[in-house]
Amino acid sequence: MGNTKQYLSTMKKLRPLLAIMFLLIGNAASYAQIRIEIAKMPALLAPEQGLYFASNINSWDPGDPDYKFQKTADGKYFIELPDSLNSFQYKITQGTWAAVEGDEDGKSRPNRTFSVENDPKHLAIEIARWEQGIAYKFQITEIPANTPHDATLYITGSFNNWNPRDERYKLTRLKDGTYRVKVQTELSKIEYKFTRGTWSSVEGRDNGKGLSNRVISTDKAGAEAIQVNVKTWEDLPRSANSLSFYEVLLLCSSIIGVLAVLIIRNIDNYDKEANRWLITLILMTSGFTAARVLTANKDFVEIFPKMLLAPDFILFTYAPVFLFYVQKLLFNAVTPPANWRWHFVLFVLQTIAYVPLFLMDNTELVLGLINQTIPVRTLFAVIGGLAVLVNIAYWLNIRGVINQYKKQSHSSYSYDENLNYLNTVMTIKAACLILGLATSIIFIYGWMYGVDVYSAAERCINWIWFLFSSTSYVLGYFAIYKSKIIKLSTSPLSANHSQSGDSPVHSPDKRNDDAMDEVVMQQFKEKLESYMERSKPYTNPQLSINDLAGKLKIQPHVLSRVINECYEKNFFYFINEYRIDEFKRKLEDPEYKKYKLLSIAYEVGFNSKSAFNRSFKKLTKYSPSEYFASRKMDHCELSQETTP
């Protein structure tokens, strides 16, 4: 009991000393940690949110609850960090990147840094202001595999006057391998790109070529980072500067076009005047297509940047030349026509509009074309939209010329002229025009809603060039394998000929046809029918009204009138009706049982499957196969009825 009293008495005497010891131990533990206190700061934007520590040690999370500042009784904010940290970068936030400390002007400030070697473990910092403006946060989640491991990435754009190496906008690499940066600006919409510090090392498209400016507006600003993938760097393409498969196809079409020209020039008895226009068309196609391929090559563009504008001049030149060719080929029209200059007014206006572009500095021009600045975008939108409308008008005009030729030729010829290559080219041009309209709609949509439509529009334009270049393949094929199609087997019709399908193509005599009375008309009709039954001239696939009139020893225009008035048909269907009747007779002939329907059609005078099918359907209301099937059924029923 005495010892206990003595112990308690001793502890009472040591109590002040123990308190001092515990205080010293507590202070030592406190100073063993890194402590950051906010000595001065402006009012919080959201007081209930508190302050947070965002750093590379917590993946720059602006609202990490494990790194939230504590608040003392007198209203001071502080945070304590492990003393094992040797160095780190950090900023103070209010829980989001939209509310982060800035410089004295309210603009973005560089990251704060701490180093054990240079800084005390107890820091008192001051926050000048909170950043003002709209906060855009970007996170690059993927970069090209060939990016140098020590590369420093920057964001540049309309917010920093396109400085490609602005240290304020250097991206921070996070532990997960992604890169993050925040842009604080008063701009409601910004255009931007990522670089490695120079314009030569700016990001590019998948193919390594120039990428148009990225665009973003205020609706994307906020707490969530905008995810971005960098596909390539312009100075570090994924592969050697080789041609893509698409470019190889375009280049081959140019070469085939030149070969087609050489072949066409050696076709015997070809229409030289018409084919001069055809050769001009092919050379234009090959030349502009080659220019398109060359301007896709970065090295070529660096030497000849103005060549980027060259392919555009096809817009108002190809269609007029194609029209002149068709008019010359089908109607032997005088080409170019007397008013030919009017056909190229738009080409001249386009050239004048492009003069300012040709006068630009090379670098300014390339950047303007890649980034589609407002003046350049407006010019191209007007030129492109007008080109689509004009080319549609020319397409309809040329289609009308071809249809007019077909209609008039039926008054003089018993067969369809093979215009397959013209129809094929017209189909290709129609597809190009549809894609041109789609491109215009895409641009209008992008302009109205502020959407980046560059990639979609570029795909449409690439398809237009691919289809356009395919005309060289088409003409090359016909020139090599179907050379007879390149030249018409008939003489061109008169350009001044009436458009009525019931009028003869050949110029009539000056005598008065109305003087021919019904008796004379009937005599000519009987003479015609007698000769058709006796001589069967319709079996000649190339029969024309001139040929038949010569055999009957009457004027072609008289024969045409007899056919038109007595049979209410043109020459084409008059002859083909005889051919179809002969086809039906042969179909019943046992000698032709093993023949195919098309073989019989050729036997009776048809020169093509399309002409046979069309004429048969028009005159019998059945297709040849339907008619043949019905005849077989009739024979079966008849056989059953006669079977005892």
C-alpha cells in the first residue's frame, strides 16, 4: 500500500514533463509528413464542395475524396501527404477541372511542383484566382505506336493563336499511359490539333495525310474529359510514303486511258471528228485523275502546293466536251457550236475565283485547304454546289440527245445502234452526280448544326473520283474488245432533223407528198408487202430504209410515209414485226426445236438480245420466254385431248 502511494505521488510530479514529451513527439510526427496549407485564396465558387488536391500521384483526379483538404477551426485548409514522396506536380481544385486555381488574370497557370531537395515539408501557398472561362478537358487515350517514347505532346488551337509548343498547354502523361490537358478559354467553340511541338510533327489522318482542324463547342465542356485518339503524326507515317490501293486504282485508270487513246486512233474507218472529242475526254479524265493521285502525295504537295487546286477544274470543263462529243457522234453536229464560249463561262469564273488562292503563300494555302478556313470553305461550297447543278443539267441534256437519236433512228433503221458504252458512261456519271448531291447535303448539314462532317464528305468525294476514273476502264474495255462499238455502224443523223419519231431521217424531195392519193398509196403498200413476203429482206440485221427503198425503186421518204400512214408504225417496228412473225414460224418448225430462242432471233434478223426482247414484248405483250412457255403448255393440252 505504501509503494502505491509513493508511485502515484511520483507520477503527479512527472505529469508536466510527460505532457511536454508527448507534445514534442506529436510535433515531430507532424513535421515528418508533407503538409500543404492554403494561406490565402479567393472565395470558393461552391463552398460546400471544399478543396481537393489533384496531382500526378492520384492520376490528376480533380475530386479524389482521399485527397480532400481538411479545414481547421479557424477556417484554414490543409492536407497532409506521406513523407515518402520525393517530388510531384499538383494543382488545387474545387472538385472539378471546371473550378481549378488559375493565375492572377484568371487564366490557366502551370502545374505547381514539389521537390524534397528544394522545398520545405510544410508549405503555405496562395491561390491568386480561380480560372475563368469555359473549361475543355481532353484526354488522349491512344497515340501511334511509332511515337517516340520521350515525346512531349501539346494541344494547339484557336485559343492560343495556334502556337504548336505552348508550355501552358503541354499534356500530362498519366500512369495508365493516357495524356490529359485542360483548356480554359472564353471561346464558345474552339478548333484544335495535337502536336509534338512543331507543325511538321502535327497529328494526321489514318493515311498520314493532313487532318482538318478538330472542332468542339461548349456542350462538350464540363467535368468529363473528351476522349481523343491520335491516328498518325504527319512526320511519322505508319508506312513508307507509298500509294494506297485506292490511289493505285486511280493511277491505273490514267494509264489505261492513255492506252485507250492509242487504240482508238488505230481503229479502221473510225469517225475521226467525233473521236477527236472522245480522245479529248479520255485525256481529260486521265490527266485530272493523275493530278488527284499526285496531290495526295505529301512530298509532291510540298514542292507544288498549288497543284492541290488542279483537280477542281474538271468541274465545269468535262460536261461541255462530253456534250460536243455525243452531238458529233450521233448527229454529225458542227462542233464546237457557234456559242461554245458560253459553255465555258463558269470555268472562267471559277478560274478568277481561284486567283486569290494561287496568290497565297504556299504554307498559308496548304493550311487553309487542310483546315477549311471560312473563306476557303465558303468558296468551295459555292463552287461545288453550282457544279452539281450544272452537271445535272448537262447530264439531262446529253440523255435527251441520246434518246432523240434512238427515236429518230427507228424511222430509218431496223436495228438498235449499240450505244452500250455511252449508256455505261452515262450511268457512271449519274452515280457521280448522286454522290455529289450527297456531299452537298452533308456540307449543308454540317454548316447548319455545327457538326464536323469533313470525313464523311471526303469519303463521298473519293468515291466520286473512283467512279469518274472508271470511265477510262470502260472505254479501254470497249476499245480493246468491242472496237466496233466505238464507231457507229450507221451514218450520223442530221443535226437539224425533226425530233418526231414518225418523220424520215433522210431529206425528202421538194415535191408535194400530199399529192399522193389513196390509190397510189395502196399500190405502194401492196408492192411493199409482196416484196417482204417474197424476199424476206428483214433477215438482214443491218437493213435500213434506204436499202429497202432501193430494192422497191421508190424514194425513201415515200416509203417512210407509206409505212407511217398505212401501218401506223415507224420503220423499226414495221420490220421487227415481220421478224417476230418469222420467229414464231421457226419456233413451230421441228428443224429449229434444238435452237435456243436467241439463236432463232439472230436467224430472223435481230442484232441484239435487248432489241429482240423489247420488240417482242411491245408487239405480243409477252416476253419471249413467257410466249415459249405458253406454247409448250398449249401443245401439252392438245396432246392430252387427242390421246385415246
